[in-house]
Amino acid sequence: MPEPVAAAGAEPARQEEQGQSMLMRIFQGLAMWMAMQFVMKQFTGGGQKTTTVTNADGQVVKVATSSSIPPYLERPTQLNEGAVYSHIPQSIAPIWPENSAVDIIITVSPSFMPEPLDKLPRDSIVFREKGFKIGNWSDTRTAEGTIHVPVPVQQNGTLWGHFYVGLPGAPIDPTQRNYDPGAAYHFVHPLTQYIPKKKEAKTRNLLSDNAEAEEVVVEDEPEQTGPIIANYYHPNVSLSFIPGSGIFSFPQAHPAIRQYIRLEATGARDGSGQNGWYYPILFVNTFWQLKSHMTILNETVDTLPIRIDLNNLADWKFKLMAPIETNTKEQARQAAWGGGMTAGGGDGSEIEMVKEIFMDTNPILLCVTILVSIAHMILETLAFGSDIAHYRKKKDNVGISVRSILANVFMQTVIFLYLIDQSQNTSWMILGGQGVGILIELWKVTTVVNVRVRPSPGSLIPYRISFEDKHKLSTTEQKTKEYDQIAFKYMYMAGVPLLLAYAVYSLVYETHKSWYSYIIATLVGSVYAYGFLMMLPSLYINYRLKSVAHMPGKAMMYKFLNTFIDDLFAFTIKMPFLHRLATLRDDVIFFIYLYQRWAYKVDYTRVNEFGQGGDDEEEEVEKQVEEKKEEEKKEEEVKGEAEAVKVTGAEKKGKATKRK
């Protein structure tokens, strides 16, 4: 029975943002790792070579070797004189040729210890193949069946998979007397995983008479301290042989890779006593096993389906996937015990969300989405800079809806409080970005009005916050203020009934942690549903003023282009149908704004009615300098004419005729 997934109102948007951030970090880390591996291989991989040896059947085969490690069949019977035996080999080489054919048998058992294959029940053997060619990329094997769940596994025990691998014709059962560890090997790997259950907060119906908060766990388990660990099983088992691994340093290998390396069973070493051999790497690939596809094992589960796929996997893919999977599980384990959350970090669920995107999305559409995501970040940055530049240049309040800015501050604050109240695993990076957005909106308020603290006589609160005009408003600014009031009056008439209806519905049919949580959840639900109404006052002001010259044109275009990118995400990522419709709401505002720009033309070659001469401030400065030069020139001309008048008067006085 797959585990149900709890959905919150703002969960898809927050998960999408976390998923994008985590995806970028993964790509950066992988690029650095692959570059380092390439450089190291150039210096350390040059010593590898192959040599031909004759195996036990008399066949001539090629085996990877180096100047210090001979082929396994040519290993010395004793160490060199003065050599010291190392229990942990330093360098290891493949024990068999890289293109060997192998037989493989897989059994399931509640016991860690192997049992004789001839005594096992038939349904315990879930996979049996012969002659699988290592390194042949077209050779794939598949088997499907049903497992009868043993009683110990139903009681939270581990379901072990026993893997028997050997060369063709070699005894493969380690319990037999003629078993040769040089021609076969056996290892055990768990087919079940112990994963912390997802736990929700304590919630209750606020109208209910029961005042006790009942802890709701996804699987309705009794309350206990610490994380609740469950035994999960995934029906798909992917097995991959890793050809081409060659010779490498065993101690320096990544721990996630080292767990899949099976060293030669007898502990044989070369003449130096420092180097050894390893069996072909069989990667039990759980990378694509999602928790949402798993089944929790208990007494009610009697049978389980199983599908096993066997193939070959490139060495670089193996070294890429194994560390990511191990790191994801470690993050989830630490987060379950309360020690894994760091600033900007996560609990491992972000990787699972990225996997879901890769599995459920068309590859072409996914590539387009990645490219568009980069464009989304660029446009968001441009919109941010253009918006700030617009308000820094703004000298008046014409066309600006102060109430919309204040309402935006309120809505972003509500979302911030909701993320703190409802989400236990919200990244600090997300909270920090939301906080910065609130500060920017508050700064916008100070650019259009003066924020003052004034005494409030006769009130319970001695002081109040007052928003005062920076200067005496012009006629157009007075009209803007009046239109803003009218627009918000109609918004209140439409929005308040919707808010009250949603509040009543949430109170009656939903559960909440407390009354505070109920208020925050109701407000944030309204913000996500009706937030686009905050743009309507600006459109109404444009309509009444018959102008869009006061609008931050560049910032608006950047933001609206981002809305179309959000539409693409809506149809790429799995989400409810109503949430997809909600992403289309801003598009309506955008088309209305485009119509207004077409209807109310802006002449950028003149100074408009709002004291602006286009978008370029440098042109305004140059124009002011030219006007100042013309005024100085006129003053010099007037001064020259005055001096000329004085000179003319003196000449006339000097030429006066004498009286007779």
C-alpha cells in the first residue's frame, strides 16, 4: 500500500523553488567532481594496461593489470622478501576479464546467512540467468514474480537478497565443498529500507469539543518520541554490472562506491603484500526508487510483486549516482533525528522531487524547462533592478497606488509567517528571500510617502503610524489618490465576501494547530487565490488617467514574461488542476495592461504630463545642461546690450553742442 502524500496550499510553489535551487547545486557539484576525476585519471590511469593469460579452461583472455599488480591467475604463492601483508589492499585490479560471461542467481530470505540452494523453496529463487555478458550494452535480462512475505519481515524484519555470481560452469553455491572463490562470489544486500515516516503537526478541528490535539502521522501510528521508522519495500530491483572500472586505489574510493566493491574472498595479495583483486561490481541501483512508490510492510502484507532488471552501466554513471543516493539517505536520516537541517539545506526530499520531474516529464520538454528556468532567473533579476531604478527616479505620486504597495507588504508578510508556522523543513534560503522582498516593499512605501509615528490621544494605543504626503499634491496626484480609493472600495466589495466564505469553509471542514495557525492559513490561502487582485487598482488608475507613462514599463514586462514561464512550469510539473488554473490568473492582467499600452500611447520624445522625459535619466541631465548653457548665453547677451547702451549715452553727451 503506497504511502499517501499530504498536500498543503503553498506546497507546490515552495517545492518547485526548493527543487530548482537543489538542482543547480547538484549540477555544480557534479561538474566539479567530473572535472577532478578527469584530471586525476590523466595522471593515475596511464599505468593501466592489459595482459593475456590462460584461465583454468585453457582459454586465452585479457586481464587488466599494471606494473605492480599481476593477473589473478599469475599471483605469487608467497610475498616478496621483506614485504609486509596489508589486510586492506591499497590498489585493486579486476579478478576476471572485463568481458566475462557470468551466471547469476538471486534468492530472498529473512536470514542474513546463505542456505544451500538445493534446499530452498522454489518461490525463494526470484532470478536465475546464465551467460550474461559483462560489457555488452545490448544484453539485458528481466524477470518478474511474486514473493511470499516471511513472518519475520512482516514483524519489521529485513528482507535480504542473496546474490550468487560465478563464471559459466563454476559451482555457484558457497555451501558446496567444491566451491571455488576464484571463480564465483556471493554477497547479501537488503531489499527493504528503513525510512522515517512523514509526520505532520498536531492538528484538530477548532469547532470540535475535543480540546486535545491528536498527532496525525501519515500511517496513523501511535505517538512516540523521536522519528517513527518503518520498513519500506519497492517492487522494482535494478541491477547493473559496471564494466571498465580498471585498477584504482581502494582506500581512496568514495564510501558510497566502496560499499559495492567485493574483494577477493581469500585475501590474496601480490608480491608486495599491498595490492589485491576485486570481483565484478554489481550495483544494486536504488537511485530511481521513490518513497511514494514504496509499500510499508506489516502483518497485513502477505505477498509482494518483484521485478528484476539486469544490465550494464557505465562507470561514470555509477560513480555519479551512488554518492548522490547515499547523501540523500543520510540527509533524510539526520533530518529525522533533528540534526540535518542547515542554512539553505534540506532533508533529502528535494532530490526525490527532482527525480520525479525526470521520471514523469518528457525529456524534450524537460530540456526546454531547464533553459526557461535560466531565463526565469535572468528576467527576475532584471525586473528587480528595473523596479528599484523606477522608484528611485520617481519624483511624484502620479499613478502610484500606495494602498497596493501596503497590501503587497501585508501579503508577503502573511506568506512569511505561514512558511514559519506550517513548514518544518523550509529552507533558510527561502525564508531569507521572502524577508528581503518584504524589506524592498517597505522601502517603496518610503519613496512615495513619509512614514511618521504620531501621538494618538483618546486611543488605547498611545501612538499610531501615519502616512503623510511628501509635498503638496498636484491636481493629477490628487486624482490618483481619489482613483486609488475608488478602486480599493470595489476590491473590498469583491474580496471580503470571498475571504469570509473561505474562512468559514476552512473553520468547518479543515483542521488546524491553533487559532493563530487558522488565521495565517486562511489569509495565505486567500493571498494565493486572490493575490492578483492587487494589480487591479493600478489598471483602474491607468484607465481614469488615460495614461501608462507612470508605470515601470521595463519591470512590468520582465514580470509578465515570468508569468508565462510559470505557466510552462504549471504544465510540466505534477500539480492539482485548480493550481494550474491559478497560474493563469496573472495572464489576464497582462493582456489588459498590453491593451492599455496600445490605447494610451506614450510619446518618449517629449516631457510627459508627469515630469518624465522617457526612461533614460542621462538624457534628462544632458537636456538640463543644454538649457543652463542657453540661459547663461542669454544673460551674457543682455549684459552686453546694457553695456552698449551705456557707451552710446556717453558718446552723445560728449558730442553735445555749445550754446551760442
